[in-house]
Amino acid sequence: MKVRTLYLDSIHYEEPMLAYYILHLLENKRITLDDDISKLDWEKSNHEQLAAMIKENKLGFHPIKIFSLKMDQNNFVFIFAASPEEATQFYIQTFRKLPLNCVQQLLEYELVRGNETLTFRDMKKEYVKFPAVAGCYVREY
């Protein structure tokens, strides 16, 4: 695999540490985008510079995750948020009660909406403001 592919994947899948590490090595001309990923070597990086890049958020990462919050025995609500604490606080503000739990889900989880199959990652692109309710699930017995 080429560095270019891994770099683009790290941005697409919101892996900031990997993206900044590759960017740092690229900017310092330790690697090129056409190199094989076997050339990546953590020891080649300047850890202080890398930490500064991450703190500065040069690439503009604002990772949003998906959380499942249990409303009662059969009902769940999915909330896009930056952290479990943010999801829980948004749930409380929206539904005026505490959730029974809050569990992070995979953004790659596939679900059916109408006649289409999509992932939470696809669905996240439909929102411009977070936190946000992605939907509810009712488990029927």
C-alpha cells in the first residue's frame, strides 16, 4: 500500500493521529506520497513538532462518533456527538431524563432506511450541527 492511500484513508476515516504523523513526515521530506507504507517509521518523527501540529489542529479534525443511548427496555436513540458525555448531556436536554446507558457504535455499522442501506458514516454527512439525533430504534417482541 502506498503512503498516499493510507494518508487519504486516515483523513476519510477520521484517524487524526495517523494523518498528522504522515503529514509531519511528508513536510519534513522523510517520505513521499508514492512511498510504500513500510517506509513509515515512528522514530523518524519529531514528537514535539507532531504534538504541536495536533494541538493546532492544522487539518481541522473534529471527530464525531455515534452513540446508542438506551431509553428503556425496548427503545434506543442514536446520537452523533464528540464524546459519551456530550451525547448523554444532549440526550438529557432533549428527552428530559437520564439514559439507561450510553455505548459507542461503529460508524461503519450498516442500517436500512426506507429502500436504502447506509452506514452511520454516510448518515453523518447529512448533518451540519452536532450533537444531533440520528434516529431511534424500537425493539419489538
